[in-house]
Amino acid sequence: MKRWWAVLLGLSGMVAAGQAQAHTCSVQVTPLAFGAYTSPNGPRVDSAATVQVNCTPTYLLLACTASYTLSLSAGTVGTPGARAMAAGTGRLRYDLFRDAARTIPWGDGGGGGAVVGGSITSGLLGLLCAPGTNSHTVYGRIPASQNVPAGSYQDQVVLTITY
């Protein structure tokens, strides 16, 4: 089982497995930016970011499949189930979801929400598995009616891929 961490705010990279027959995966993440929030008592603000998973599966029993899970940390400011961005001492609540309706929290499998799973199945190129790609969307929401001081609010969420 390999783990790789990427900052949700834009870092991308790759982890190569140590064995010749093990699959490799990498992720690329677009930044999640909410834009302006009106305080006090502003309307909710929604945004989204894309997580692209690239894997070259392992050839095993005539199949080329790589399974993985994606988890999101609570962030550096908030706690599981209560994410927040900070600007000085100000805190602006926000949430991250797995679905466009923003009803299923995306987290680390604990109190902050479930992980997202996926798999990539590809064909053979000779005796090697072809690379494949899956895209996932992180849906963000700043709830309405928060009263916070003016500022540039930020948080850092770590995306972990386990495969």
C-alpha cells in the first residue's frame, strides 16, 4: 500500500512503486478558490476543484486494474467536520463534498466525511498495462450568514491517495 500526499491547493506529483510489477499512480489538483464572500450575513458561496488520478495498473491474472482511495484532511485551521479558513484571528467556515448537491461530505473516513474510492482499468500494450485516468470533483461551500472580519482567508487541505 503506497500513500502520497498533495496539497489540495495545487501541488501535483508522482509516486513510483518500489517493485517492478507494482502499479504507479499520481494526482493533479486544480486549486479550489471561492472568490469573494460578503460579510456580515452574505449568501452561501459554492466552488469546485478537479482531482485527476493517473495510474498505470499492475498486470495481474489477465487484468490491468489499479484501485485507490482519496481522502481529504481537516485542513490546517479547522477540525474534522468543521473546516475553516483563517485570516489573522478571523475564521470562515467551509465544507467539502463528494457530490454536486453538496450533501455527502468528503473527508478522511472519520468524523469529517467519507473517502472517495475509484479504480482504473486499462488494456494491455503487449505485456504491459496502459496508463489510465479518472477525474473526481471536490465541491466546496461557504455557508451563508457568517460574520467575519475583512481579509484574505486561506486553509490548506491535504489530499492523500492510497493505492
